[in-house]
Amino acid sequence: MLKNIARVLFYLMAVVTIAWTASLTYNFVAQALPGATVTPFLALFVFDLGMIAWAVVFLYHAEGSWQRATALIGTVADFLGVGLMAVAQIFLGGQTLTVAPTYLAEYALWGIGLWTVANVGLVLGFHLLSPEARRDIAIRDAQDSITELAFQQLKVKKENIAGELADSLGENMLSDLVRSLTAGHSPNGHKAATTYAAEVPAVPNPTPPR
């Protein structure tokens, strides 16, 4: 009985706390970006909801040490971002009890941009570091290395047999030239010039005088 009550109180506290920090995040982003209607809601996915999402991904979705590390970094980073947004809104939301630190507003504004970029990078890294993606990258890298080595070996082998190939090609070209001349045609297809010996008519031997 008491265990169930404790569980209910814990989850109720968790929901109320997240709702509280989310409201602070929303109000600060709305104040920092006046006129934006959708952006403050989307900012919750970078901070409060993003923290919860990365934690759930770390527990139930991440595969391999690299993805788990990425999800854990995302959880901690968004937790720190939630703290920054909450403190900034409390101090800069209109209270008159104390003077807010002069650097707090600047840090919080930088935090919106930096945490947005960081989450985009973490999402990309999470997909690139999946076991399937790492396997495909490793296979393609091996294929590229083998192909590059084949190109290098082709260059070396070409230089080694270039003389033999050139000699064989020259012999074939010479044979073609001889065949063309023998057939009475020049290599360019024109009829070759042929010298004929002049035919001299036979002269009968004179009859010796008697």
C-alpha cells in the first residue's frame, strides 16, 4: 500500500516539476523572441521534453556504446539547459526582489542558440553512430581502400610492362603496313604506286650475209 502511494507521489512530483520547468522555458523563450507563436512550444523539445526524450532513448532505444554515450550526453546537456532557462526566467521574468546578474540574460540568449545546434548535432551523431551505419561506413571505407590500392598497382604494373606492350603494338602495326603494301594499297586506303618494267618488243636476229 505505502509502496503504491510512494510511486504515485513520485510520478506526480515528476509531472508537476516538468510542467513547472516547461512553463519557465516557454515564458523565457517567448520573452526572448517576441512575436513568435510556435517557437516557444518547439523550444520545449530542445530543453524539457528533449531531456526526457534523450533519457528514454538511452534506456530503451540506444544500441552500442557510442549511441548510449550520445543519448546520455543529450540527457545531461538538456538538463543543464533546463536549469539555465528556469533560472533566467525566474530572475528576468519581472521580479523586483533582487537585481538579476548582468550576464544572465546574455548567457540565456546564447543558450537558446547553442542548445538548439547541440541537439541537432546529437541527433545526427546518434544516427551516424548506430551499429548498422558504422558497419556500412566500415565496409565502404574498406572498398575505397582496396580500389585505391588497385589504382596504385595498376600504375606500377603498367610501367613494368610498358616496353613489352609498346614493342608488341609496334610489331602489329608493322605487320599491318607490310600487308597493306603487299596488297597494293597504302595504309590509308589509296592504291599504291607500282613501277612496271617497259616491255621491249623482241627483235628478230638478222640473217647473216652469204
